[in-house]
Amino acid sequence: MVASTPPPATLNREILRLAVPALGALVAEPLFLIIDAAMVGHLGIVPLAGLGIASAVLQTIVGLMVFLAYSTTPAVARRFGAGKPGDAVSVGIDGMWLALALGALLAIVGSLLTPGAVDLFGATDAVAAEARAYLGISMWGLPAMLIVFAATGLLRGMQDTMTPLWIAGLGFAANAGLNWVFIYGLGWGIAGSAFGTVVAQWGMVAAYVLVIRRLAVRHGASVRAQRGGLGVTARSSGWLFLRTVSLRVALLVTVGVATGIGTQELAGWQIAFTIFSTAAFALDALAIAAQALVGKGLGAGDLDQVHRVLRRTVAWGAWFGVLVGVIIAASSPVIGLLFTGDAEVAALIQPALIVLAIAQPIAGVVFVLDGVLMGANDARYLAIVGVLNLVPFLPALWIIAATGVDGAAGLVWLAVAFFGVYLLARLGTLSWRVRTDAWTKVDA
């Protein structure tokens, strides 16, 4: 039986109901890092430098594992839309068990490899000691972080983004309070910061377990790992992991080229990309709403509603991108000053920020289309085109590096390559997919 299609105003409310809390939860993640940096920074330059190395390692691992949320959401949403909430909760719990297994493996291997990973950065002995202290403890928070990803995906699939917002907010508050106690009250230094964050992360897991256990009881779902559900989640997760790797390659190679251009240009690129990442939080919230609603619609067999969600969220993504782009363009003369207080740096990065501003509508559509195809569980296609999108992008970066262009011009061309060539490649491959009905027929 096909579900009745809601009127446009109702669909708008559904998008906002999911997107607004999702935005809040997305913002909470970097707040963990900001609190750590602020508190450790008061300990001195050496501990802060050590935190920078440890954070680079942790963010790389966590960035590669975020697929756990993206793979769990469509599997849950399909079953929820099909009127099988018990099966939906069960497959989401399977995702949490998979996250626990992966997290435990990463924690053990990461602990063993921590000294070698830190040594790769070539830091001084004092800085390396601080980094090892923080990273060695933080590795034991990885299982918690991964479980939180999967649990968040489960609730998103059940059309609930408010509960993750509350848990993220409570986790942020607990992290700040615990870090204060362990760093300053007990005098543990940078190790106290790591320990406080790990405790807060496991506290978030406890909160999710309580919430999801109630869901399981309400809908008669099994809390034990099911082989079939684990297999479904693992297959989808594998493809999304490959997609994530392609994104990380694009980011890392771009940073490598910026490094070769010059120190000022690298700092300027860091500022520009920080602005891009901040804007992406808002655009990703729309993608999360699209992912949840598309998965639910496909599960209900309501293809008209699915296409309506596609059109509406793409339009919202484009128009919101225009708004964000206008804000970035208007702020471009002062953004560099806010970050560095240096007028020369501000002038250096302003042209690149204008390129970023122009690209925001493209970014808005790209992020939404990503969410739509994730909601359809079209993970294999996303993985394949993730690699294909690098084909025009990497040669563009090579040309920039080979010509030796530097200064503001070097940053502009780097921005054109990433925000133009790479985003346009993603737009092309994603748009081509949604023009057919193949993505709506992927087996959930």
C-alpha cells in the first residue's frame, strides 16, 4: 500500500523538523575539539602543539568512520517507511554492534601504533610526548565515537533528529565540565583533557543505549546482533568507506599542493577551507533530512513523494547556498583579519573566498544529492563515482603545482580546482544518476 502524499507545506515542515536539530548535532562535534583546544591552550604552547598532532590523527580516523551513520540511516528508514519499525530498530542495532567491533579493533591497533604515528610528524621530543599522552588515552574513546555514529544513524532513520541533538548537547556540557576537573582540578594536564573527553563519549553511548533499548522494547526488536543485519550494514558500509576515502584523498592532496605553494598560502587555504567546512554544516543538515525522508519514502513505496523530496531539498540546497555565498562574499574583506589580524593575509585570501562564495549554490546541491542517494542506499554508485571525480581534479592540481603560481593567484587557482573542478565533477555524476530511476530501485 502506497502512503498518501503530504501537501507541500507539510513536506516543508518535515524537512525543517529533521534539518534544524541535525544542524545543532553537527555543530556539537567540532565543539568538542574547540573545548579541548581552549583548555589545553592554557597549559602552554607545547601541550597545544601536541594536541594538534593528536587531533590530526583522530580526525582522520573519525572522518573515515563516519560512514557508519550514513549506512545505518537508509537501512533503518526503508524498514520504518515499510511499516516495520521492529525490523528497522533491529537493523540499526546491528549497525551499533558493527561499530563496537570496528571501534574495539581500532582502539587496540591504534594504541599499539600511537608512538609510530606521532613520530611521523617529526615533532620535538616535548611535543611528541604530549601528543602520545593525549592520543594513547583518546584511542579508547574510538569505540564510543563509532557507536554514537551508528546510533545517530538509527534515530535519523526513525525520523528523529531531536534526540541526537539533546545527547550531543549534554555530551558537550559533560566534556567541558570533566575536562576542567581533570586538567585543572586534578592537575592531569593534557592527559586529563583526553580522559574527560573519553568519559563524555562513553556517557553519550550510555544515553543512546537507554533510548534505543526503549525503542527495542516498544517495537519488539532484538537487541542481539543478527548475522543478516550485520551483513547488510557491512556491505553498504564498505562502499561508503571507499567513497569517504576518495574524499579524504581529495582533501589531503589539495593540502599537499597548498603546502608546496608556500607557508602563507597554506595558512590562507586553511582559513578558506575552515569557512567552507563551517558552511557545510548547514548544508549537510539538509542532506540528512533528504536522506531520512528518501529512505522512508522508498520503504513505503511512495515514489512520487521520493521525487518530491528530491526536488524540494535540491531547491532548498541551491537557495541556501546562494544565501551562504552572499554572506561569505560580503565578509571576505574581514575574514582574514578575524583569523589572523594581518591585513596582508586578509588581502591574500579574499579572491579565493570570492571563488568559494560563488561555488556555494553548487555545494548546496551536491550535498543534498549525496544525501538523496545515501537515503536510497546507492552506496556502490557513490563509491565508484567518488573515484571518477578525482580524474579531472588531480590533473588540475598537478598543473597548479607544476606552474609554480603563488600568492593570491595561487590560492585562487587552488580554489577554482577544489570548489570548481572537483565540486562540478561531483555535481555532474550525482545529477546524472538522479535523472534516471535506477537509484530508486537499489535493493535496500
